[in-house]
Amino acid sequence: METKIKKDWVGREKSTDELHHDYKLWVSEINFIKDEIRFLEHLLSENYINFLAAGLHEKIEESVKQVSIQKKIGITLKELINRQEKILTKLIKSENASSNKNYLESHKKLEIEINSYTNKYKKLKQRIFKIIETVMKKKDQKKLSGTDKIPKLLDR
């Protein structure tokens, strides 16, 4: 039996299976971001000296702080998603899923929070990649300018 639930914020009915599917997608997205954050933390720590040498200390410190914040928010959101999923399961068992306005409103708010979280994270990741790109370009320029001197020294 597939109970239809009217989602006022979308203007259409959505089944409990679709709501459950939302939760699975959200958890998957948060788990993916968690893995990416682990990679970004490693990337930032491995290149920290290069960032300092490039004069990007403040930008990197702010980025590291923001990565930490996003990591904590992701953990909190995952807990909220799991809690909401348990509530949905109870509502389905008691056949009250379609009439519980509080649940539907909290689902809507959680959806907005998840979208906001993923958007902020994507902007942070983009900012970090731009910083890393800048450092890599400066590093390559130094290598190129250093290799130009080698042939001149050998000509003597």
C-alpha cells in the first residue's frame, strides 16, 4: 500500500516511498561530502607550507575553519535525517503519515537545510580548489624560472 502525502510546498502528492527515498538520497549526499571533506583536510594539510609561502595564510585558515564547520553540520544533519526516517516509519505503521502536518513541515524544513548545506559546501570546495590552483601555478612558475637558469650555467 502506497500512502500519498500532500506536500504543500511542492503542490503535489508524494508517497511515503518517495519521502523515504529523499532520506536515502540525503544520507548518500552527506556521506559523499564527508568523504570529500576527509580528502580536502588531507589536501590542505599536505600543502600547508606551500600555502604559507604563497602568502595565503588567512585564506587557508578560514577555509580550514569552514571545512571543520561543514563537517560538524554534516554530522548533525545526518542525525536529523535518521531521526526523521524513524518518525516516518512509526507514522506509516500507525497509518498517520498522510495526516501529520508537523511531520510534513519538518520534512520540508530538513529538505531546505540539506539543500543549503550542500550549496554552501560546494562553494567552499570551489574556493579551496581555486586557492590550490593558485598555489600550483605559482609553484610551476618557480620551477620554470629555476630550470631556465640551468642551461645558462651549463653553457659556461
